[in-house]
Amino acid sequence: MLQHTMKLRFAALLALLFCLRPATAEPWDDRLLAARDAARTGDRARLERLATELRGHELAAYADYWRLQLDSKNDLDPAAVIAFLADNEGSCLAEKVRGDWLRQLGKQRQWHVFDAEYPALTQPDQELVCYALQSRLARGDDSALDEAMPLWLKLTEPEESCHPVLEALVIEKRVWADDVWARIRRQVESNRLTGARYSMSYLPQSQTPDARTALAVINSPMPWLSKTRLSDSRMHRELAALAIARIARNDPGVAAEHLERLDEYLQAGEKEWAWSQIAWQAALRHMDEALDWYARAGDAPMSDDVAQWRARAALRAQDWDTVRSAIEKMPPSLSEQPVWIHWLGRAYQAGGHTEEARALFARIAGQANFYGNLADEELGRTIALPPQATPATAAELSNAAANGSIRRALSLFRLDLRTEGVREWNWALRGMSDRELLAASVVAERAGVYDRAIATADRTREEHDYALRYLAPFSEQVRSAAREQSLDDAWVYGLMRQESRFVLSARSSAGASGLMQLMPATARWVAARIGLKNFQPNRVNDTKTNLLLGTSYMRMIMERLDNHPVLASAGYNAGPGRARKWQPRRPLEGAVYAETIPFNETRNYVKKVMSNTVYYSALFGQPRSIKRWLGTVGPRSDAKTEELP
């Protein structure tokens, strides 16, 4: 019996080793890539031939999918779609094809067929949700209007399929003129200007501006305010408030002066909304007047962004009473987020309400994020790695490696078809238990697909492996590069994890490349400064070169930004000039500096980099307090320094 068990284990291990063998070119890889190229160039005959030759290949469905895509330039053939779905039901490609077909059915208003197929879709996007609402409205289901109401303010740039749904709300008198103006304000605030002008068509005729006036208010607000003889009509008052909001985006001070002159002309609701827009733009610029202008906004309804920046302006001013009131006025969807639970706790703490503060910190302590880390330390706890999960067994690894979507994903990654690979991988993870997720993460890590390994390990709920969540590949090269630049390797890894998730071929939409996501101009500049001879742009994706240039740039930024890792992290993402511009006039704790970074991307980036750094330092056996990492950000120096790219 023991001998039989050992044989089974040996067989399972062999199967696992086969599944996890190094990625090498397969005989049919060239055919699959050729099929993709044929689809891109519209060479139907070649694609048909290659699709036939690929029969039996685990990625054969992709050639069939590309054939359907060629057909979709006209209309998808229902018979071909039904045949594809029958052959591939349950796969991510079936989900994609079904979604494409439903879009076609929705555009053609073939509601009977749409309604039969829609329930089989697992993850409908907003466009398809709106088609489904259209279908229900077409058959007289008024409950669809109830479900559509939250979309009125949410969809500031709606899909075409959503317009009939929004129009139905107007026609059925679910929304009135006040609601239409609220929508227009929200669209102007979010810079959805074409949408704002479109929404004006929903207004009553007496309140609808002509196209020329609407365009002038949006594009030339100051000349319009100066030249127009305003009347006391609702339309003119609302347009004046919109013009103030548009001016505030360029100069809050000038906007405030204009609004003061209109004080007696506008009604309370219009003035308060206009002040909220001025205050928001001032807060983004760290202007001292922001809180006074927020006070003049009173209890005006605020979008999430405007409401959160009231709290951030108060944080920047260290006005803890206003921090508290601003957070307590937020809707639960905001106030229940870890960021605002933490800062509300800090506000209570500053006001001497220690027990209430500790109760708030306890709600988020232990969470693997920036504010969970801070809450731990507020409670006097050391940030520690959770108990290590039991390693995945051979059977668990074998099951993961045999999963069809995972196998297809790994093949796609090998072919550098990353978009398709990520889609397949994410599809495989649906409904997985912690044990299955950990096994899948190991499979990805052993295949060198580090970003999927991290993303998969990040999903576990009870059992965790932080060595997978915070992978540290290329160890010798990274540590050597960090040491050469006198940088802490935990911080280098923390930044790199956020930049590329260790994807060697990573390339951002802006053109940044490699592990450390270097822009071409930055790479050339750094190469010249460090005397790297014979540098060519194509070398930026070479691991050693990318690390050399990236860590050199980190050091240069550190030296110009007070040797402060928070400032340097912000500078690496948004440019050192901006990071310096955001420095305060008086010392400010690093956590407040991070929270009041005006750019959403950079603000989230810095917080994630610093939290990553804490976990890497713990994994490397040198745990360090996040508050020590964050420290205090000193005042901005007016001394001129050399600008970095």
C-alpha cells in the first residue's frame, strides 16, 4: 500500500513538473501568431487555412475567435456565434463573444434574442447593463426606471446605449429641471463638457440655452460673463455658476472675485455650489483660502471628489475639528473607507477622544494597506506578516497547472499576448478558494509570470503567503544595484512592485519601459549623467541596464528632495518638480503630505509604494515602522536646483 501511494505521488510530481516546465517555443506557436496577424490585416483566406491547421491546439479557439472578429466588422453571423458558444461554453472567449453578440443585438433592438442570451453573461459591462434596461423598458417593465435612477448622476459620460434609458427618466418625469441642472453641474465638474451640453437638451424649453451660448459658457467663461447682460432667469443664474466653475479650474482667486460680484444676483444653491467648486480647485493647489471658501459653500451637495478635498484641505492646515466635521458629513460610501476611518480616528485623537479614536483604528488595523499599517502603529502594534499559509501540496499545484484557463494563459504569456493572457488568467480565478489561489500563484511564479503571481496571492482572504504577495525576483541584480546607489533595497522593491509588478516587457501608455518604467527621455538623460557608454534606447528593457538607470534616477531624485523617500516616490511618479511644488510651507507629517497629493494616480502610488516597502523590509528581516519611513516632510526650499526630467 505504501509503495502504491509513493508511486502515485511520484506520478503526480512528474505531471506537475511537466505542467511547470520552462516556457519554450512550441511547434504551433508560429501558426497562432500568424493567424493573429492575418486577422489584423484582414487576410481571411490565410486565417481560414491557419485556423484549420490549428485544430487540436489548446489555443485553437483564438483563431476561431479572430475569424468572428473579422465577421463583426459587418454583423456577426448568429449561427457562427451559436456554434462558437457551444464549442467553448464556460470559457473567457465565450464570455467575450457573447458580450459582442449582445451589443449587436442591442443595437438592432432584437430584444427577444437579447433577453434569452443576456442571463448567460457573467460580467456585463455598463453598455450591456443599459441595453438590458432598454429591453425591460420596451416590454413595459417600469422597475427598470428605479434601477436606472442611480445612473443619472453617476454616468457623466454615458455609453450610447445609456442615452435612451436616461431620456426615459426625463420622459416619465422621474427627473425634473433641478435634477437636470445637478447632472450638468456634475458633468462640468468632471470636465465632461460635451456631455454637459448634451444634457442641456433635457431641460424645459424655457431653461434651455442655445448652442452658441452653451459653447461660450464652457469654452470662454470670462468673456461670456463680462459681455452678457444677465437676467434673473433660472437659465442665466445656472449658466453663471457654471462659468464660475470653469474659471476656477484655471484661477480660483479670479473665480472668487467674479462670484463676489454676483453675490446678490445668484440664489443660495447656485452660490454655494459655485463656492464648492472654487474651494475644491483651491484645495488642489494647497491654497490657504480653501477652507474659508469651503465654509462659504455651506451644506451644498458635493461630489465625492469635492467632499474628500474638504477633508484634505483641513488636514493640510492641521485643522482637526474641520477634518472631523468634513468626514462626518461624507456619505457612508466614503466615510467607511479605510482612509477616512483612519483620519477620523486621528481627528478624535487630536480632540482628546482617545477611546473613540482607538475603536476606529481597531476597525482597520491589520489590513494590508497604507491606512491599515498606520492604524496598527496608532494602536502600538508592530506591523507583522500574518501567519504563513501551509505551502501548496503537489496535488494542489497539479490541479492548478491543469486548469484549462491557466494553461491557456501561460501559453499566451509565452507568446507575449499579455492582454489575452491576463483575461484568461483572471477568468480562471473566479470562485477560487484560498488554497486554490495560493497554488495558482505558485504556478505563475514558477512560470516567471510575476504580476499574475502577485495579483493572485493578493486575493486570499484567510490564508496568506506574503512571500508571494511581495515577490522579490532578480534578487542579486536588484540588491547590487540598490547597494551601488546607497538605497534601501526594500524601498527599491516597493517602488518596482508598483511600477511594473516585475514584468520585464512592461510598457505604459505614456511609453515608460521595463522593470522600473523609465521614459525614453529620462533613460537617455540618466545614461548621459552616469557616463553609460554606447547607450541605445532598446537597451532600456535589458534587466541590468534598466535597474542601473532606474536606481540611479531614484538616487538623484532623493538627493534633490531632502533625501526623503515619500518625496522621492512622488517625484519618481509625477516628476521631482511637482513633488517639490507640493511641499508645505511648514513641516508636515509624511502621511498628510501623501494624502494631499493633488494627482489621484500619484497619491495612490505613493501610499502603495510605502506600504509595499514596509512589507519588504519585514520579509527581508529588517522590519521598520511605516511612520519612520514617512517621517516629516520639511518646508519647500526656494533655492534653485537643477531640474530633473
